[in-house]
Amino acid sequence: MEISESTKVVFFVSRVFGLAPYVVKRTTKGQIVDYKRNLLLVIYGLCVVFCLAGLTFKGIFFDINSKKPIRMKTATSKVVTTLDVSVVVSACICGVFCGIYGLPFVRELNQRLNEADDMLSIYIAAGKHEKKKWRGLTMMAFVGVTITGALALDIWVWYRIADKIKKENQDSGANVLGYCPFYALYYILMMFHILFAQSALGISNRFRRLNVALYHVFPEFNKTPIIEITSVSSTNNASERLDNITEHKLGLTTVSHGKWVFPNRVIEDLAYIHASLSTGVILVSNTFGVALLAILGSCLLHLVATSYFLMVELVGDKDAVFSWIQALWLFIHIFRFLLTVEPCHITNVESRRTMTIVCNLMRTCKDSSAKARLETFWRQLVGNNSTFTACGLCSIDRHIITSYCGAITTYLVILIQFKEADDKPNRTVQRSL
């Protein structure tokens, strides 16, 4: 995870949910120099997640053993609901343990990101911290409002169902209350999504700045830029144009602070930064690997389960309110899935765009020494195969979406067949009566 001044809001909120049990060591000037694991925060995170997990399974067993269960009416619904709850619990537990044991990866990642920021700031102006901070705040606000509204509506819908089936000697509302710890786990789950997305987008932002810096090395290639370039000096008068001609003859190029550097040195630095950021991608995968695997599994099972319950409701009782809440949960699970996949895809696109830029530069570059270094940079990019993975079992990009669509369709067909098998005994009993 990225821990900096621009992402400190996300870091402190994730620490509240037990996902980042670290304390930050600063210098007298307020600069972050180290990160340490805090024992109290570790104990706090473990207590929170295991207490909620224990209460969640207690609520499930209470609903199963009750005379009028709310969600556990058939054998298929029991299996689907239990798996639905279990994957959320396992994902939250994995997220907490990834925060505890991922400190070495977090240290190295932030060291590489800070080094990349320092080197890139020489060649191009850094982005504003406030913009990054507002991006994290906006993401948390949107996710928080959406998940709170969905949970409130879900509780209300299940209370409506409980009122319909309750008896005088039994309060079915207690079955609904038993699932409240499960709802609380959703906040930990969504905070983990935000933490991972913020880390992936942080690396993507550095790749984007690196691509912009490549254009500053060769001004003649900057006639039709495909990336917006900042801090480009104006050349309106004759004296400035004369300086640019002299600069081109000497093999020099300007950077955002008005300094003069050799393009060869810039290419070497940018190649080093790209390799370091590619290693950062691997570090993020190592930090969140087990939890990412649990998250992807939870997304798959939730999409299957929610689609199943929505189809059953549409062809069964046809309760409009319950159908709408299932459709809302289906949207939330799709959003959770995309919140994991899209930041990885954006980062991969920015990383691959560097190869396109270098190829174009090799085609237009006239300086033999700079062209030789560009060829070396290009070979490095060709050999780079770093990508976000879940414990190395699967790559996280848009290709996984098609795999999920096929898996969801297959499991839905299986569940529908099991439901028909559950309904046959009931129809046989009704006919005999």
C-alpha cells in the first residue's frame, strides 16, 4: 500500500478497520522516513475481524436451526448463503493478515515510489497532492454512501419478510439481527478494495508522468502529443527560438525546472524508474496476494448467488421490493469486481504505452547515441512481464472479465437445476394431497 501525504486519509481510515496496523516515523520537518508495525493496532485488528466473524457464524447457525428460517429455507439456499457469508469473512481475515505480514513489501514499495517521485520531479512537474487526496476522499465517500444505503435497504427488506412469516410465539426479527455482524464486515471488505485501488492507481500515476517526461526529452517528437504535457515553455519570440536551435545542436533538452540535461542521461533515468515501478507492481501483488485471491473468489460467488436469488424471485414470489434490492446488490458486486480490475488495467495500459512511445522515438530519433539507449530501453520493456496477480494464480486485468462471465453462467445453470430438484418433492406432496 502507498503511504504518503496525498494518501494519508485512506491510510488512517484503513487503520481504523484494522487493515494497516502501522505507525509512521517522521523527521523533525514532517518527512516520512520509516514505517513500523504497532502491536496494539495488530491486536485491535485481529479482535475486530475475529469477533465479527464469530458473531456472523453464530447468526447463521441461529437462522438454520430456527423453526421459520429467513434465508435458509431450502438446501440450495443454505449452501449458497453459507458460501456467500464465508467468502466475505475469509476475505476480511486475509486482508487483516496481509496488513500484518506485508510490512517488508510496504517499506520497499514506498521507498521505490518516493525515489521515482524525486527523479521524475527533475524532468516534469509533480502533480498536486490535493488532487490525489480528493481522489481518495471521493472514492471513500462514494463507496461509503453506496454500501450504507444498500445495507440499510437490505435490512429493511428482510424485516418485511420476517414480519410476514413470524408467529405469535416466535420473533423472526432476531434472525435478521443475527446477520448484522456480517453487514459490518462489508465495511472492512470495501475499505480493502479502496486501499488496493489507491495503491494501483498510485503506480499508474507514476507511469503516466514517466511517459510525459519521455516527450520532454525529444521536443521534435512533441508535435502531436498523445498525452497532455505540463510545464512546456513558450517559444513566441525569436531569441527563444534561437536558444532552442542551439540546444538541439548541443544535444541538450530542457526539463520542467529550466535545467539543461543530456537526453542520454534522461533515458537511462527513465528506464531505471520504469524497472523500479514494474517491481512495485510485483510488490503490491505480494502485499495483497492472498486477500486478492479471496476477493476475486468472493466476487465470483456473490455474483453467482445474487443472480440466482434474483432469478428465483422473478419467477417465484415476484416480490418487487426484494427483486430491486437483489438487483442493487448485483450492481454493488459488479462495482466491487471492477474496483479491483480497472486500477490494474489502467496501470498495465500506462506501462505498455511506454513501449509505444519508445518505439516511436526510435523511429524519429537522429542521434545515434540516444537511439542506442532507446534500443536498450526497448529491450528492457519487451522483457518486462510484471503484472498484478493473485498469488501468481491469475493475472488481474480485463481478460478476467470474460472468464468470470463464463463461470457465472455455468454455475447459474447448475444452481437452477438443483432448485428444480428441491421443488420436485414439494410438487409431489401437493399432488398427493
